[in-house]
Amino acid sequence: MKILVPIKRVIDYNVKIHVKADETGVDLANVKMSLNPFDEIAVEEAVRLKEAGKTSEIIVVSIGSEKAQEQIRTAIAMGADRGILVQTDDPIDLGGIEPLAVAKILKILVEKENPDFVLMGKQSIDDDSNQTGQMLSALLGWAQGTFASAIEVNNKSIIVTREIDGGRETLKLKMPAVITTDLRLNEPRYAKLSDIIKAKKKELEIISINTLDIDCSPRLKIIKVTEPPARQNGIKVSNVDELIDKLKNEAKVLS
Amino acid sequence: MSVLVIAEHNNKRLKAVTLNTIGAAKQLDNDIHILVAGSSCNSAVESAAKTENITKVLKINSKELSHVTAENIAPIIADLAKNYTHVLAPASTFGKNILPHAAALLDVQQISDISAIIDNDTFERPVYAGNAIATVKSSDDIKLITVRSIAFEPSSNEGGNAHIENIPSKGKSKLSSFVALRETISDRPELTSAKIIIAGGRGIGSASNFALIEKLANKIGAAVGASRAAVDAGYIPNDCQIGQTGKIVAPDLYIAIGISGAIQHLTGIKDSKIIVAINNDENAPIFQVADYGLVADLFDAVPELENKL
Ligand SMILES: Cc1cc2nc3c(=O)[nH]c(=O)nc-3n(C[C@H](O)[C@H](O)[C@H](O)COP(=O)(O)OP(=O)(O)OC[C@H]3O[C@@H](n4cnc5c(N)ncnc54)[C@H](O)[C@@H]3O)c2cc1C
Ligand SMILES: Nc1ncnc2c1ncn2[C@@H]1O[C@H](COP(=O)(O)O)[C@@H](O)[C@H]1O
């Protein structure tokens, strides 16, 4: 069984971001970039399935700049078998390659590689779109299992537990399927140094986005990107009585 | 042309987030239709018809939709969408699951989680965990949009008198099937519409200690929320997680107890009217956004607070 794992290079989740002064976007020069955390969870799950003998091959795919090779290598060091980079000079966070275009590119790669299912993140932590997996499922006409906190792979089907607003829902998906990961699916491993070195030698295919016959022009024009309004500074209270007094008499949020 | 809202409901009534989504739709057009798709959903349909601002209810009552999956509902939405300028759904797990699927069927780039409407094509949406606000202008003919509920006033669930139109279902998709639902049963208010929220983090220390939070919440009729760390540790169910990848809330009063204030958490609470933090680390980042901060051991402060309220 073969799994395709789309991964995205994004700003590291610990970095405090800065909006550019000209309001055209977020400053990504010289900041730490990482594998999108949800995609790291997807890679981890794929590797665990391989370790359990449920799958034979894990292919990671990224659409991004040539630097996204770093994230592909990280995924390979975690245990993926090979990588494909669809290279573009356009931004992939805002105003460039959008989820619909990513889904169209992934569809082409799926048709080429024929995986049994696609395992990917539920959300990029830069554009916060939460769309690509659902779109890919629609374009392929495959079963969809979003926000997975547990998956069980059988012969022809996958049982997915989904984190939803009212609790947890379990679905049975016919394979092939698209699954997106939620935080509770697993805790990703750190790649060992020796594996990071070995990953440098694994196969990484590079495809130019221009060779794919897809119109990737953005549908959402970025008019501006601004800082959110800041909250006013608050105060420290010295004890519970003072807190209750403030809440009742100053803020008037308790009666 | 008019605007279509996709209702999230429990077959009996519309969920509160649907009313906020109608509130957003109102800023686009006066003629708002709503799709209520479900099974034995007559009461939900009737309540939709009475909702302020709704002019037409599209009803699909079919056994196949007792559990709505993206594969079942998205093709219906995609067909209907051709008659509308905008299709709006709440940015809840329900809306997030189905609307992008419909958008791809229509070759539309969805606009996720909008927090403001500038004009019929232009919207604001938080990105980078709410640390930036992007103003985006869509060039698609039909706009498919998910709506951040706290950013829009809800429509009233009274005062409407909409016409109800039956539409057929498209049958059951064979791609996926429902197995089970483990619902979190609670008498407390829903997080996304609660006036007061008491939230606990890793500092609470264990699932049994979480009773402290619950007791305080019960005393003042509050909803209970949590940080990711508290959910990951199994103190409380996943649907209580507040933040970038959980629920976005905006109560009048948010009390964060034993929560450090990571950006991923703060983005989910920063539109609250008053934020209170109780934490024994005076340097915890949560104090930078708290209106009232109490540096104290929660195991002393929370029982005292509960006693005195
Ligand atoms: C992709 C991604 C998405 C994420 N999404 C979310 C999200 O949606 N929501 C979210 O919340 N997090 C999210 N996180 C996690 C986030 O980064 C933090 O790890 C998390 O919010 C920390 O939770 P916490 O504040 O409870 O725990 P900690 O950071 O460990 O803080 C515990 C706090 O409790 C205090 N404390 C301990 N004992 C006591 C005591 N006796 N009395 C008083 N105070 C005490 C400590 O001083 C500390 O400040 C996400 C992370 C990633 C990578
Ligand atoms: N540029 C990209 N390259 C590869 N995968 C991507 C890319 N953008 C998004 N994805 C995948 O789609 C998921 C959801 O992203 P989004 O819809 O942008 O929130 C991510 O977690 C990735 O798995």
C-alpha cells in the first residue's frame, strides 16, 4: 500500500511574526521555517503505518520554493521514502499559490503515483485556510475524512475518528481516500542526526510548476495585510476579593 | 440574485453559529435563503423559516442525511450555488468540512473564516494565528465563504416568515459511511456563544483536578474551555479546545486558569470583553493580554473564588 503525504514549508510555530511596514504581507526573510505541524503529524502517522507493516511506500510532496527541499528532507529523515518538490517562485502563504491550485497540483501527482490514500494536515499555520484536503477529495472524487484523531487502516477501508465541535465522530471511508490530521493523532518523533544525514542521499524529484498545465493565478487578491488591534494593558490584582470587586464594580461582567 | 446560508442544526433547531452566519449574510444582501438538510428536520426547518432576514428555506428531509458527510452534501451545495452570488457557512468543524469540498466542485477559491465584510467582493480574515489580518478581494463569480461567528451579531430567531421549498436529495454517497458519534453531553452553555467561560490549562495537573474548574463554572453558569495542553493530557474532551486550531470565543468574561498564554491560545480569546488570568508565574505571557491578572496558586485561588461568588 502506498501513501502520499503533502507537506508545506511554513513559518515555525514559535516565531513571533511581523507584518511588513508596507502592508503587503508577513516578513519571512531570515525567520525560522519548519514543516507545518499538522503535516509533521501526517508524516509521523504514515511512518507508523509503515512500521506496522500496513504500507510499503511513503511519498512526500511539497509545492514551494527550492528551499522546501529542507522540509522534504526532514520528512524523509522521519521515515518517508522519497520526495517530490513542485517548484514555484510564487508565495505560498498569501496572494500566490492558493489551496485550490495546490489541490489541482496534488491531483496530478496522485494520478501519476497512484497512492491508496493521501494523508495530510488539516490546516497550514500560515494561511489558516483549512481547505486543501477537502478540495483534493472533491477533485479526485475520493472519500473524505477530516480532522482525524485516530485512523485504522484495513484492506479496502479506513476507519477514521474525527474531532468535531460536539465531540468525536467515527466514519468508515472506502479506499482510496483523503485524510487530514488533527493534533491528537500522534506525537511526531524527532529525526535522528544519522537519519538526517542519510536523508540527503534519498531520491528527491523536482518538477517545475510551469510544466504542469494548471492555471495557478490567485483568485484572492491581497489588498493589504495589517496588524490586529492590540488589547489595552491590564492590571494585576492582589487577591481574590479585589478580583471579585473589579469584575462586579469596574468591568460589570458579574452581578 | 441572493445569498445562500448553509444551516448547521441538530434537526430540531438552528445552531447559534448559524444565526451569526445569517448576521454576516445580512451585510451582503436582503434576500437570504437557507439550506436546511437533514433527517426528520421539520422543526429545524420551521425555526429557520421564523428566523429574521430569511426569505426562503430550502429543505431536504431525507434519511440519507441523518449524518451529513461532505460527499453527500457538497454536490447539492455546488448545484444550488449557481443561483447565488454568495454561499456562507459557519467556520465550525461542520462548515470547514463541507464547504471547501463544494468550492472545489465549483472551481472556486473559498474564503475561510472571515471576520469582516468590506464589500461584496472584499473581506477581512485573520491569518498566521490571528497575528495578521488579511484584506482579500475575490475574483470568483460565486463567493464561497466560512464565517467566524464571534465577529458577527446573530440574527434573531424570531420575526421571520419565510417560504419553504422542498428540494430532492442526491441519494447516498457510497464513499463513506457513518459508524459512531460520541457526543460531549453537557448542560453548560456552548463555548462559541457563552457569556462567561472558565478555561483550564496544563497547570490544573490532572483530569480529577479539572472538577475545580467545573464547580466554579457551574456556580456562575459559565461554559468550560481548555488549552491544547489540557486536552492533549486528557483532562477534558477535544471539543473544549480554544485557539487557532480549536474554537474561537468572545465571551464577556474569560477566566484563564493555569494557562500560559501561547499565541495559538491567545488568538482564540482575544476578542473577549474581559480576560482574567490566574497563574502562579508572574511572567506568564497570558498576563500581557489579561485585563485583571492574579498571581496565585490556582489550588488556593479557585476554591476561594468559588466560595465567594
Ligand atoms: C499547530 C499548533 C496548533 C496549536 N493550537 C492550539 C490551540 O488551538 N489552542 C491552544 O490552547 N494551544 C494550541 N497549541 C499549543 C500551544 O502552543 C501551547 O503549547 C498550549 O496552549 C499550552 O497550554 P497551557 O497554557 O495549558 O500549558 P503550559 O504552557 O504548560 O502552561 C501551563 C501554565 O500553568 C501555570 N501553572 C502551573 N501550575 C500552576 C498552579 N498551581 N497555579 C497557577 N498556575 C499554575 C504555569 O505557570 C504555566 O503558565 C498549538 C500548537 C501548535 C504547534
Ligand atoms: N504548498 C503546499 N505544498 C504541499 N502541501 C500543501 C501545501 N499547501 C497546503 N498543503 C497541504 O494542505 C494542508 C492544508 O492546508 P491549507 O488548506 O492551506 O490550510 C496542509 O496541512 C498540507 O498538508
